Amino acid sequence: MISVKVPGKLFVMGEYAVLNPHAEAILIAIDKFITVSIKSSDNYELSSSYGHFKWILNEVKEPQFLYDSLPHAKSAIFIAHRYLNFLEIPVDTYSIEINSELNHTDGRKYGLGSSGAVLIGILKAILYHHGVIVGKQQLFKLCVLAQLEINDLTSGAELATSIYTGWISYKRYDTLWLLNNKGLMMELINQQWPNLAINRLKINNMRPCVCYTGVDQSTKDYVAKINAKSNNSKFYEEFVKDASKTVNQLKNALINHDFLTINQTFNHYRQLIQNLQQWADITIESNDFVKILDAALECNISAKISGAGNGDCAIALVGSDIAYQRLAKVWQELNYHVLDVNVWEGFY
């Protein structure tokens, strides 16, 4: 049996702007994981707390199933088989089991990138099982193609973070180029993708303090609403420009351990998000977030949404256990759940 462990992720800054291929985002991989285990079996089968399904191969040796449930798992399996066929590697019959730490005990998602982690884990496990070792950027591209298979393209930032781990700066690939070249499929794996930039950052002695609102939120729904309004929009163009400048300031502040600037950039990005929600007529900073973020400010610590907003998590960055405990206590006294997470830097 082979087991692959994939970390969750959290946005530090760059939400919504990173949908633009020239904007940068900063994220962290965290020490909560999805584990994908694979072994030879008599049938093709997947089991998980999300659900269970079996499949067969068709006449061209590709998996055959309906995308009526667990679409990310199924698309990862499909792309893995297509890649093995492209490499002319005979495919074994196997079973997969998935275990996750990225959800609440009642099944609600924390917003830690579980869908992306499932893609990564399944693809990597199937390829490893067949003796195929892929590089990090190849794995990232395979995951994007799996998203494309089910028409669920994200910014890709969550994929990059869970693959590269640690602190990540990310710029999105050119989606129009990808869509125009999707007929090439497997040939794209070894090509340079325009605009794509994934870099690990060396950040030390910085701890995330993360608070769960108690509400899970679909990133896809909110991204669709922003995309629908962003074309040729002067507001969105200015938002991306200001957001990119702020992310760059944060990156330098993180490297220099400059907490004054870190807090200033968090406060400014919070204001940008408030402006964005008013423009897009959506609720990004919900009442829960207002309580959580304002409570952090009362501790002289700046916090912001992490991800799409409305639900999921808020994040702050602290440099000491004392600051962490002070903020965590305030959030807990408001009856919110503080996640026990740390930045995870792994090589797997």
C-alpha cells in the first residue's frame, strides 16, 4: 500500500485579485491533511467519508463513470489514467481510500482547500502506484487539467500551495491560453504556461492564528459573481492594482518581520475587500467576520478573511505565543472555533 499526505491551505492575502493572471497572492500550507491510500485490488473502487463509488475502464482504457457525485475525485482518476495511457504505462486494478482532517466533525468544510487536496492526493497516489514520479509543476498542471475536465477552474493558488508547501507566492497562469490549447491535453504538462509563477518564501517565526466562523462557503459561487462583473471594469482593474501593491508590501514585511507593516497591509486589504463586496453586491465580510476581525483589532492585531469570505476562516499573523493565546482567547470567548494549525513545510 502507498499513502500520500496532502496539506490544506489558507490564503494570507490576494483573494479575488489573484483571479487576474498578473496579480500575486500569498498563501500557507497548514498541518491538517488529506491522506490518500492506494493498493492493488480486484476492482476499481474509491472509499471515503465523502462517498463511495466503483468504475470500469472503457475500450480506450479510460475510466467510465458519471460526474453526478464526488466530481473532483473522479476527474483526478480520469486524468491520471489519461496520463498513464499517454506514457504508455499498463494500468493496474486498484482501490483508493481517503481520510480527511480538513473538515469539521459534522462534515462542514473549514475552507482549507479540501477539493484541491483531493485532486492532488489521488493523482499523485495513482501515479506513484504505477511507478511514475512527477515534478511539482507537472503535478500542478495535471490537477488544473482535472479541474478543466469538470469545468471548475479555480485560481490554482490552493493547488500550488498544497503541492509546494510552506509559504507560497503565486501568480495565475493565462486561462485564455489554457482554454485555447486544451485540445493538446497531455502535451501541456511539459510546456511552459504563460504568466504562471509559483515561489516558496522564506518566512520565519510567524504563526497564523485562524478562526472558523462556523459557516462553510462555496468559493466557486463567489468567484463566478466576481468574474461576471470584472470584464472591462475600471473598478476591478483598480482593485487588482491596489491589491497587488498591498500583497507586495506584505511580502517584504513578512521577510523583514515588520509587524507594523503587516498589520497596516491587513487593514488595507480588509478595506479593499469591503469595497469589492459593495461593488459586486455580495456579502464577503459577514456579521460573523465583522465580530471576529473587530475583536482582533481590540487586541492590537489585524486580521482579515482567508479565502472567499462570507463563511470559512479569518486569519491573523502573530510572532509570539503570548499574542497567539491572547487573540485565541478573545475569539473563543465569542464562541468561535480557533483552529490549531501551523505552517507546514514538507517534501513529499
